[in-house]
Amino acid sequence: MLSRLVLVSGHTLKNSGSFGACLVQASRSFHQSSQSLAPVPPLPEKGGKVRHGIFPEELFTLLYPKTGVTGPYMLGTGLLLYMLSKEIYVINHETFAAASIGAVVIYGIKKFGPSVAAFADKINEDKVAKAQEVKDQAMASLTQGIEDEKKEQWRVEGRHMLFDAKRNNVAMLLETNYRERLHMVTNEVKKRLDYQVELQNLHRRMEQEHMVNWVEQSVIKSITPLQEKESIAKCIADLKVLAKATQARATV
Amino acid sequence: MAGRRAAVKAIDWVAFAERVPPNQRAMFNSLKTRSDSVAAKLASLPEKPAPIDWTYYRSVVAKAGMVDEFEKKFADLTVPQPVDTQTAKIDAQEQEANKTAAAYLEASKAHIAEYEKGLEKFRNMIPFDQMTIEDLNNTFPETKLDKVKHPYWPHKPIADL
């Protein structure tokens, strides 16, 4: 506990400016010496044990070897009787007032003590819980931050894929262009050859048609008017025969 | 007409997609559609054009020597490979990207070191129920009450209670 006082005084000395080199020196030596006691042991959970609310347990353990269990009680009774009988303590109106107040106080403590203590403890617990929550959240966010950073690093590692894709695109475009050129060359040559073939075909067709026309015309010219009349008469006779045949078929 | 240049590398688009951060997804999608269209165009073209049937033409075309002349010239013809102007640029871009990536990694590692330091401080802290107010002020300097600025209790503006 004294070390804590030393720490406090050291702190205040340091904080209240520089009075002189020696004082600063002293505070630094204080600080250094108290640092060697770190970590400070935790405060005890409960206070010293007492009996009947006032008398410390150490008194009873002190007297136990000599006087046993009833020793301190006998001591207390004897002291009380001594003070009353010798009128070292005089009974007066104040005695009654003190007794009443004492009774009320003891009743109040006995009845409401535990709940008030629980309430105070709860306030403390809430503070600690809040601080703990802050700490947990901070730790969680830090770990999350580390995770995110690692993920981003992993993402960055994949950057070569982008450039591979770009190079692929370029290669594919070049390849496409090359193939298009090949195709174009072949197609052009083929077109030229086909043109020649078609040209020849056209020539031949035209010659054929011309010859046919010429033959037809010469045949028509060679038909004399007499032959024409004869062929028309023959046609009419044939038609009459055909008409008779169809009439006969129709009546049947 | 032989000797293809840069071979096309197989790209794992699924793995690539995993590594794309959400704010660059649109760019990635446009890249993918472009690549797919280019690949489709390439696939639609056959590798070699259909060979010309010289014997048929020789038998049909009347002009003497024309087909032979065509054939000879056709065989001698070499189609030039298209010149690759972009790969150098892409390599330069890649170098740039590598540099920026290295810088980014450095920054990222610095961040991680900071976070680690904070985590260490939290891990080495004494538990709250063993702290005094001074220990609390030492660990979290923001909890220290400014007794100079607010000399009277509660040493902070009432609104902050």
C-alpha cells in the first residue's frame, strides 16, 4: 500500500512541473523503484473478518491459546461491569438515546445491507463489463482488420491474371487477323478463277442460244405458204376427229 | 503461313473472379465480355482456309497457262503475320502494377504490424477487476480526468456523464 502512495506522490511530483533538478531526480528514482514491484498484487476480495460486526477476529485468535473460546467474552463482560460499577461510564438519558439509535441502525443494516451491497456491486460490475466489452470489440476489430489486410494481399497476388487475360486478348486478336488475311487471299484467288470459269460458261451459252435462234429462223423462213395451208387443213381435220371422239366419250 | 506466335494461355475465370475486389467488379465483367467475344470470333474462323482445287480449274479454264500461273503465284505468296504493338505496353503496365503492388503490400504489412501492436497491448493488459484508476488511466489515456481544465468534481462536462 505504501508503494502505491509512493507511486501517487511520484506521479504528482512529475506532473506539477519542474521545481528543480533534484526533485525531478527524486521522482524518477521513486518511479524506477516502484516499477520493480510491478505487477502490483491484486486487492483482497473481502475485508478482515469481524465478529458481531465490530470486534476483529484477531482478538479472539490472540486470546484463544490462553483462555479458550469464552475468553474474549469474559473479558468484555468484565470490562463492561467494571465500567458500570465504578461509574466510569455513567448511565443517563444519552444512554437510552444511543441504545435506540443503535437498535434502529442495526435493524436497518441487517435488513437492507445485502440488497444495497448487491446494488453497489452491480454498478461496479456494469462498469467492468462495459470496459470488457470495449476491449473485446477493439480486439475483434483489430483481428478483423488483420484478416482484411491479409485478404487484400491475397487479392493483389492475383494481378498477373489480369495481364495474362490482356495478353491473351491481344494474341487472339492477332491470330484472328492473320486467319482473316489467309481467308481473304484464298477467296480472292478463287473469285478470279471462278470469274474466268463463269466467263467461259457465258460464252458457250451465248453461242448455243445464237445457234438455236439461227436454226429456228432459217426453219421458219423455209416454210412456204403452200406448206402452211396444207398444215393448217391437216390440223383442222385432226381437231374434227378429236372433237367427235370426245363427244362420243361424253355421251357414254 | 506457318509459325504461330504467342500461344494463348488458359485462364481460370472462376479463380480470377474470386480475387476481384467488389469495387472493381464492373471492370472485370466488361473485360470478361470482351475476352469472350474475341475468343468467340477466333473460334468461328477455321484455322486454314479451304484448299483450292487446282485440277478442276485446270480442266475447266480454257486459257492456257492461266491456272498454272495462278497456282505458282499462290504457292509463293506468304501472308505476313500482323505486327504485335500491344504486348510491350502490357508488359510495361505489368511492371508498373508490380511496383504499385509491392508498395501496397508494404503499406498493408505496416497496417498489420500496427494492428498486431494494438492486439499485444490488449493481450498483455491486466484484467479490469484488478486495475486501479491509475492503471486504467495508464492503459487508456482517454479515461484520464483533466483536473486542470475542470477543477471541480466530476472533472468533466456534465453532458459527458
